[in-house]
Amino acid sequence: MGKQHNKVTKRSRRKQYLKRKKEQVKATIATKKKAPAKKAAPAKKAATKKVAKKAVKKTAAKKAVKKTAAKKSAKKAAKKAAKKAAPKKDE
């Protein structure tokens, strides 16, 4: 009879769990409806964060451009050096 009892307790615990979750969702919905009056101040913080992120992205992009330019110039220099070092073929 132990198996039957386990099944019954699992079901009752699951029901209680689902009931708690529903209440929690209802509570969050209720607080969200009341919250929009306070969102004016956090908007400023979000805007400053966005500006900071854009600045970081721009500097990262500039660094990447500089790296690629440096790589290209290094390749050109290596090719020139290779041409000078290689002996010319006489036919």
C-alpha cells in the first residue's frame, strides 16, 4: 500500500505547488499595474547605461579597425620583404 500512498502525497503536493505559483503570478501582475508611476527615475538610469554601452561598442569597433589596418600593413611589408629576399629567376 506504500506505492498508492506515495502517489497520493505527490499529487497533493503538486496541487499545493501549483496553487502557490498561481498566487505568485497574480501578485506580480497586481504590482506591475501599480508600478508604472515609479518608472520615471529608472528610465534615466537606463538611458545612461545605453549611452555607456554605445561608447564601449564604438571604442571596441575602433580598436578592431586599427587591428585590421595594422594586420594589412604588416602583410604588405612581409610581401615586399619576401620579394626582395627571393632571387630572380633567369630563363
